[in-house]
Amino acid sequence: MSSILIVDDEQSIRKVLKIFLDKQGYKISTATKLAETYSLLKEKKFSLILLDINLPDGNSLEYIKKIKELNNNSSIIVMTAQDTMNNAIQAIKNGAYDYITKPFDLNDSFLLTIEKAVKNSIKDSKIEKLETDIKKYDMDSFNIIGKSNQMKKVFKDIGRIAESSHTVLILGESGSGKELVSKAIHLSGPNSKKPYVQVNITAIPTELIESELFGYEKGAFTGASNKKIGRFEEANGGTILLDEIGDMSYDLQSKLLRVLEEKKFYRLGSQKPIKFEVRIVASTNKDLENEVKKKNFREDLYFRLNSISIELPTLRERKSDIPLLIDFFLSKYTGQDGIVKTPTEEFIRILIDYDWPGNVRELENSIKKVVLMDPDINLDKQSIDDYLPKISKKIKKQENKVNYKKFIENIFTSNQLPNEGLHKMIIDKMEKTLIESILIKNKGDMGLSCSQLGLTKKMLLSKITKLDIDKKITQN
């Protein structure tokens, strides 16, 4: 019988979890604070620890290392009511198996997570030694906003790979936040105090990219009056982001592959190799597999870069995050005298209904523009009509005519459709999109949403669970 330790200062949570897990055949112990946890861990071993973050005697994220030392093979699932990017990344990075957000449902999905975590505890290998002091750095400069399930997965992925030195490939449409994810990986890793260098391949003329990446010696070519350090040399010991690598020329791809394999390069005009230790992060908005098939991208370089990949969702795939992003950008771009402008419900609804082909970057630029141009404190539909005409025209067209073909295309962003069960997959995705949109539009009002959908509350709650819809949008 596997043993589980529940650590939470809320009696109701301990009681409910104990009753539920007892019925599943687990042996349950409980603790209310870190001190009690340490005492129990010295007495016995647990397959799983369900650990609340905020305890009376400390923040448990800071003590995961100590807990792992006391009970090395146990899995830890962090429980938190503060669903933030930092908590997600730090929990996974510091050795937690997973993290779940309060309030949670005691359903099949929850039980599956528990079962997987218990099985994970069987393995012998120790979790990689982590730093005792959590790094302190300014997250505001690159904060990734989002509480949707899609973004939670991204945060977990960052936490899992941050401590390694593996090459990472970040995939996503333009404006979806690839640069922010790259910076988060660097700042969450062991070399966070080392250089972070970002190179935008598309911003540098093709004939200058090689010298930009690897540098050159004085006199290497006409105009080379002084020696120049390349970006790889500049990033030595830290991280280099090769942004939009899908646009790199085929010839330079060959040279880059050789550099990555040999861990050395030559400045232009030099015969002396320069060794380097740099974490490589590459990003692209292109389908590299398709580019390989079209002979635009080297297959061997693709496999070299794609050892670990993170695929970012489009903004239209995570519309529940749009109100959060609007609030964030309104605070970032205040009006005159530092006043934060207030969006009306209609203003938010229109921005939710828009498809955002430019993703988060387009949303940010739109908010910046409307804050600057609109003299009123309150932002409404007229603000969009006057200062965001592209969005206004698009929404009016959508209101006049429903483009079902476009609707289906927007639901599917992956070319890998199933060979079987396609009808159910389409219907489920359409239904999920419809229900999420109605709930967001109605700010979580279940009564109003049930009325518009023609469903009873019981039916709607059942569909929310079945379709894995984020329950937070029902609590606004």
C-alpha cells in the first residue's frame, strides 16, 4: 500500500483529500506546517507528498530541497491558490513532480495525476542537485501572462528543462511570446547571471550574419578595421537565442551545424579555433518539418535543434487569458498623469471576439495605441471604432456573417489530425470553444450562460468537466 502525506494548514482540504484518497486504497498521513512535515519524514517514507505552498511556518517552495533530502524518492505535487508563472516554474524547477491549482475537483483526472506521481516515486535516480537559494531576479521585465491550461503547460515545461543544458527549440506564431519564454528559460537556469544574447536572424542582412555570429579579425575583409567579437563569443557561459532560425540561409545552416557539433568556431580571417560553452535556444514561426521536406532547412540541423521543443499556443487558442493581458497592458501603458484607463465589458468582449493574427504582440500594440490616442478614461466600443479600425471592421464582418470555414480552420492549428474519431474531435473542439467564449463574455455568470446555451446548470458543469474547460472562468 502506497503512503501519501498531505501537508496543508486548511482542515477542510486535509479532511476531503484524506477521505477521497482513503477510498482509493492509499495510506494517508497529514501535517499542517513544515515542522510537522520534517518530523514525519524522519519517521517514515512516503510515495507522494501533496504540499501546499503557503504554510504557517514558511513558503514550501523554498524548502522542497530539504524535503527531497529527507524523503529522496517521493514525488511532490505542489498545491497552490496563487496560480502564477513564478509558482509554476519554481515548483517544477525545484523538484516537484507537478503542481495543481486550488480549488480542484476530485475526479478521474485528479486521480490519474495522483497515480502517475505515485508510480514516479518508484524510480531510483535522484533529482538533480538544486541551488539552495532561489534566484532573485526581476520577472517584470519579461513576465509571461496567462492562467489558461495551455500556458500552465508552458510554465511547467520551462521548469522541467531550466536546469539542464540541452538545446531548446521554441515553436510559435509571430507575437506569441517566443522571446519571453527563451528569457525565462535562461533566468530560471543555473547560468542566469551569465550573458543572455538574442540574435534576430531576419534583422541582419544575409551577407553579414556569419560575421555577426562568429566575429572577425582585423583586415578579414574590406572595412574590417578592428577585431570584432561575435555573438557566440559574447554569450559564452550563458545562453544565446537564435530567433527565427527558419529564415537562416541554407549555406549558413551547414556552418552552424558544424559549430554546434564541434563546440568551436573560427572568427572570419582567423585559423585559430575558439571553444565555447553556450546553451542554444532557437525559435521559429515556421513549420520546420515542412521546410525540411521542401529542402529549405537541413534535416540534420533540425534534429540537432529539436532535442527539446516547446510549442506556444496562439492567442486565439487561449482567449481566457485576454482579460488578464488587457489589464496587464493597461497598467503598463498608463495615460496622462499615470492614470490607468478602465475597459468596459463591451471593449473586452470585442477584443476577445477578434482572432489576433499578430497574437500577444498585436494585442499589446493595440492597447498601447488606444491608451495614447483616446482622451477618455473609459475605453469602450467607440474607442475601438475610432482608434482600432482594423479590429472594428473585422468584428463587424464577423457579426454580419459567420464564416464557419474560418471557424473550423482556427480551431485546428496542427496538421496531425487523427485517422479515426475526427467527427468527435471536431464537435468537442467546437463545443469547448463555444462554451468558453460564452462564459468569458458573461464573466463567469453561470445562470446567464446556461440561458444563452439552452443548458441546465448540471449539464453545463458536466460539459465543463468533460471538455477540460478552465473552471476559473466560471468564478469571475
